Amino acid sequence: MNCKACGCDIGSPERIGRRDTCPSCGSDLHTCRNCAFFEPGAYNDCREPNAERVLDKERSNFCEYFAPASGTARAPRTRAGSVRDDLERLFGGKDREGKK
């Protein structure tokens, strides 16, 4: 898992507690942005349908569904970007003149 605030490699912790912080920047780790279910543009920005709404996605919370995100730090995709990417995968990319 990488800290979404600074990109620091946290390793593969089995459990991240509500008060755990990044050793590099001191940011909270038990946050929506560090969760595998975080998806900007989804309902409440979360793919877990049973999760309670969390207003501040960058502060520690009590969500019971929190799962550390795997992979590297990345900028979150916008909803428009994810839809565009999905359509391009489905129909194949085209150049500006409409040719493949």
C-alpha cells in the first residue's frame, strides 16, 4: 500500500487502525482515499454499497469496510475519464478523424 498523500510505500499491512499515520508525512492512513473501495464518481465515492457516508475522504474514519488499497499512488480518475476509458476499451480507440 502507498500513502495517497505523499506516495510513501507503507508495505502490506494486514490491518490499518484508525489512528495509524504515514511514517513519512504523518497523514492519516485509515481514510477513504487509501481504501480499495474508494472510487470518485461512485455513490458516496465508494464501491461498497453498505458503507456509511464519510464526508471528509482524507481524514481518519470509523468505516468497518476499510481495506488497504493495493498498488501505487495515483491520481484518482474522474467519472468522465473512467467512462471514456471503458468506452475506448469496448469499442477500440479512434483518432481525431474518426479512423481506427
